[in-house]
Amino acid sequence: MRTPALQEDPRYSYSSAQQSLQHESDHNESDHNRIIFGDNLAVLHALLPEFTESVKCVYIDPPYTTAYSWAESTTDLGPTGWLDFMRPRLSLLRALLRDDGLLAVQIDDNEFARLYLLLAELFEERNLKVVCVKMAEPTGLKMASALKYGGLPKLKEYIILAGKSGVRGLHVERVRKGGWDREYNLLVSQVSYGDVRRLKAIIAKPDRSPADLEQADAICARFRFEPMDSAYRREAPSRLGQQDWRYRNAWRIVRSCATSPTAKRLADARRTSLDAACGAFTVETPQRKLYLIKADYNPASAQPRMRLLFADDYLSVHPGDFWSDIKTTGLGDEGGVDFLNGKKPEALLKRIIGMATNPGDWVLDAFGGSGTTGAVAHKMGRRWLLIENGPQCHSHLLPRLRRVIDGTDQTGVSKAVHWRGGGGFRYFRLNPNLEHA
């Protein structure tokens, strides 16, 4: 049931004529997602009855300076005024956030220190993390000016992460490390991503139990191997290049290599008792190292290629707290809108939303801007709330989300998540009587 303080204007609500082709669930149906036009402070108050402790991820890109552009004019808030502006909004966002939720606030040097101290007050400093993001290239007029006057050009921004009980439980996408090593040329089938994650967790576990080893062997026994190139020809959609397909499937692409004489002796002993259909198995050394062994190796060879290594463990890395890999140039047409100095890359929102949420979770952006958060959340099958009070709500945000729903927006992360359209949203206005509440 919607909050009475918000009034739907069906002239602007929008839904696809078809069910979502991207997701079989109802996460993108039009009665979930909402665009709300109005002052975000009053709107956040209005959302409390329905959404308190319900939002899994909040991303905001608030004004970076004390000069804030309102719908009709620009107001110089001053440092104290900026804090007074942000404090009640962040307090309300905290109230809407789930206990296991994540707040991500993007900011630059101008207000970083003040914002960090404010968030430390609201969430406690131990519950904060800071990510540095490369947001510009050292080229063009910016560098020409820096070289001329001996300054330091601005190339980065910050994302302050906050959680009620800390920043934890994230599933951060890995990033490419150099070029693809052609030694990784076998695709493992008959196992899921969850199976491989469980297997790797057992390998990394220092105090494995017999039950852990039994589970690892059960997963390995299902392994079936196929040359990577033939798997690509069979599986990959025509629009996805082979290099992109390799990295996307790196979690199930392996190579075989030689191992230690001790591990080979253990493998030779175990191999004689295996079922003929067994694809792989494990051996645990006296030092408690757990190796994955390809079952069809040649035991007569002194150093057979028998140990299995997963590509994603060696060809990709965790980005940590310095994100320098996200493309930030040439994005003017992303989403079909141009929003000078205000639009963030869809890849950046994909990483934030992906590391903190699952399909169906609520994502909220109280400074909707050009609609990047909603566009990415929609393509990823999350439910979303966008709040915007500026003219860009109608000139940028609404047209952009309509193109996403129609499937005509194939920019940004659309190809990476196989977005083809579907779903919808409802458009609300704040009750005029509450506009200045």
C-alpha cells in the first residue's frame, strides 16, 4: 500500500507492453519501482511508514559544493548550511536502510572531510569505509592548465560506504588482470557458480572437517570438461565477444598443471578407487593444502598435468578500495542523455549495486539526477526508488527510464547483463501540502 503523502500522476507512469524478458520474476513490475518528484527531505519523511529498514542499498550523489542548484535558482549554503542540508537527509536514509544494508555516498574533495565526520557521527566511524574512484583522465584542458600553472589536476572522487553494523558481506566483482592466459582453455560444466564458491571456500578453510572433504569431492566428481573455444561457439550470444565471454566465465574455466611428487603419490593412491565417471577429486597434503586433481591424468607420467587451477583466481583481482578500472570518458551518450558534470558511469553503479544487493532488493537514490541508479538497478532486476526535484526529472530521468523499459537503451551495462527490456515504474508527486513539511 502506497504512502498517502505521495500522489500518483498516471500520466507519467510507464510500463512495458510485455512481461520482462530479462527476469522471470516480478521484480520489475510497474507497481514496485517509483519515480517521485519533490523535495527529497519531505519525500524521505513520506516514505518512512512503508520503507523503514527495507532498503538494501542507498546510493546518493549529493551536491559537491556549498552552492546548491535548486529547481529555480542556485543557493550558496556555506559549509555550515551544507551540513545542515545533509544531516536530516542522511538521518532519514539511515532509518530506511536495512540492518544489513549499505549506504554509498559519492563526493569530491570539497566536502569529503565534513561528510566523513557527519557519517561517523550517524553510523560510528568503525562502520565506515572509503573507496577512491578514478573519475577523469590526465588529458585535455585539465592537464594543460596543470602543466601551465604547476597545479594538481583532480582525477579522483570518493565513495564513503556506511552500514549500521559495518561494511561487510559484500560480493565485489573482480577486475581483469592483464591479458588472457591461453593455458586456461578448459570449461567445466555440470556445476554451478554456487558449487564453485563452496568448493573454493573449503580449499581456503584451514580446519577442514571430513564432511568438508566429502562435499568437495562430491562437487569435483560432477566436473565435465570441454575445450573453451568450442564451449564459446556453443554458448555465447553473437553480440558477446570471445574475450568478454572468457572473463565472464572465468569462474568455470580451468587449466591443468603439474604438481608436487607428494600430491601425485596421494592422487595415484586415491585414483584407483574412483568411479569411472568421476571428473575430478581432491587430495590433501600433510601440510593440509587441498589440491583439485583432474581424474583422467596419466599416472605413468612423472609429471602429468593433473592439478586444476581456476582462471578467475589468477586472471582477475579484487579491486580493493581503489577503483581505477571503470571507464569514465566517452560516456556522454550513455543512457541517451547528456548531463554535464553530473552523470556517473553505469559500470560504477553496477559495481555498487551488485556488491550489496540481490535481485528483488530495494535500491534508493534520493538525488535522482539523470536516472543512472534507476536505469542500472532496473537492468539488474532490483526494485528501485528515485527522488528528484529538478527539471532533469522530466527532461532526462523519465525519458531514460522509458528507453530502459522499452529495451531500446543498449548503452552502459545493457549488454553486460543481457538487458532486453520489460517492467515499468509509477510516477508520484509529493502532496503539495507536505512540500515544506
